[in-house]
Amino acid sequence: MKWFLKVIFFYLTIVMAFPAQEGANAEMSLYHLPETVGVWNRSESFKTIDSTNIFKYMNGAGELYLGYRFDHIEVFEYTSENQEDILVELYFMETSDDAFGLLSLDWGGEPVSLDGLPADSSNRSLTSWARALYGAGLLRVWSDNLYIRIMAFRETPAARQAVLDLGKAIVANRKTPPEPELLKFLAPHVGSAWKLRRDRLSFFRSYLALNTIYYLSHENILEFDLSTEAVIAPYEHLSGAGDRTRSQFLLVKYENRVRARKALNHFHDTYLPEHKKGDTADSSEKSLNLFRIEDGWIGYKLINNYVAIVFECPDQESARVIIQKNEATLGGNHER
């Protein structure tokens, strides 16, 4: 139960004794936060965390948030005489994409509705269902450029209701954000065999985030920085016998073709040093590289200022068609 383990990790890493201080955006935040919810009362003071003190607030996770163009966090506590505390964290990010990225690192938990609409995940539309997830007393929410974590330190029916009520109050009257543009370029199906698991995709900008989803290297071998955009998602193959095979597809957008080519060459030299690469600098960009490695077939291609890579394919043809289908979906949308 990955989401439950992350709740435990949160308990272990957060530093509750961090000194409170007034924050510049407090008035906007307090406008959305009720003074009371159930039997809990909001503390008068709050904490403001930014890049200068994030490592004093949490151990181990600070780099992850900075890799998503994090601006600051506002932290509020709700206390009760006979109930454990409830903690509210508001992560203010530069864009909606960054806030979505934080939520997309873990899809565990139960989709819940904060706007009165059904939390229906059947159509896998990210903007219609994947905005709020609840599990083991922890609510995680994506609301435009705001990523929200609300946690009851002891889950009870009353605490669960209070956590959900706080979430509803915070997102009230906030606009429904669009999904990151990069996600629209993923092919939903590859032939009749492979289906994209949109409910397992992740958006990110740093190799540290990638390594929490799919480990490649302790080094930044794809040369990510805050200007890059990346998405990784599994394609699932369902055989006639009911066996499921998954391959991971990674799409990275760089500022320009030169940076994309340099990053792809770095990736090959580090990840596939024993294999001879094709001409990734070919101006016609027709070079699709396919290799058999220990855990299956890997394929990659430079598509102007994009890099497309597929991992763990069961055969060469699967790697080829997954890359080619996504290239066709990308179509004329990439930078020329």
C-alpha cells in the first residue's frame, strides 16, 4: 500500500517544532481556511516555508519540491482538546503543471469529490477525477497552482469529515485546472495490444522525481532542469491468457533541439555504453534506436526538441510501435 507508506514517511520526515512566522500570502490563505471545523480550531500562528528553510522543515523531501518550481508553503494547525491535531499544508507552485506533478507522484488512495461532482475515475479524465485523493487520514489535492496536503494525525470518522471539509473550503471558487499540455501528446492506445495507463502517469521536471517513479541513475543523465517538462506512464499489454505486461514510456520536452540531442547522447553514453548508437544528430530525425538489454527491449528517438524512450518491452516490435505511435500523436505540435 504505497500511499500508506508515504503517510508514514510524512510522519517521520516533517519537523513539527519549526518556528512559526508570518507569511506574505497569509491573508489570501486565511480567507479560504475556516477558523473552526468540527471540534477543531485553527491556531492563530502559522508557518511559512520557502527555499531558504525547507530543509529545516522536512528531512529528505526538500529537493523533490524544489524540483517542481516551488515558491513557498504555508502550514496551519487545527487543534482540539480531545482529538489529535490536523495539519494543513498549502504548497504554492509557479504553475498548475507543477502542482499537478506533485499529486501525480502517487495515485494511491481513494478519489474523492470536493466540488459536489461524482469522483468517477471510469473515464480516466484527469481534470474530472484526479484532483483529490484520500487515504489513511491524508488528503492530497491539486487545485490550479496549489498543491494541498491535509492530514489528521489520528483518523476517525470525525477527523475524516473535518479533513474533507477543509479541502472543500480551500478549493471553493478556484478554477478547474487543465492537465499539463505534454500529457495530450501521449497515444491512448498502440494498436489493439497496448493501452496507456493514464491513472499511473507522472509529470515532473527533475531526475530526482523520475527516480522515485522509475529509477534510471543516481546522476542526471537526461540533463533535466526546471525548463524541461517530462511525463512517464506505463503501457499495459493484456494477453489472451489474461497476463499483463507493462512497458514504461518516457517523453521529455527540452527548450530546443540542441539541448534535446545533447541530453539523449548523454543518456545513451551512460545508460547503454556497450551498445553502438545510431546517428541521433541526423537532421532528418529518422533514427529509431532499439536495443536488447537485461530487462527487455529499450527504444529511443529524438523528435526535434523532444526525446521519447520506452523501457522494458517484451520484444523489438513492441518498442518500435510504441515509439512510432507516440511520434505520430505528437505530430505537428512539437517545436519546429
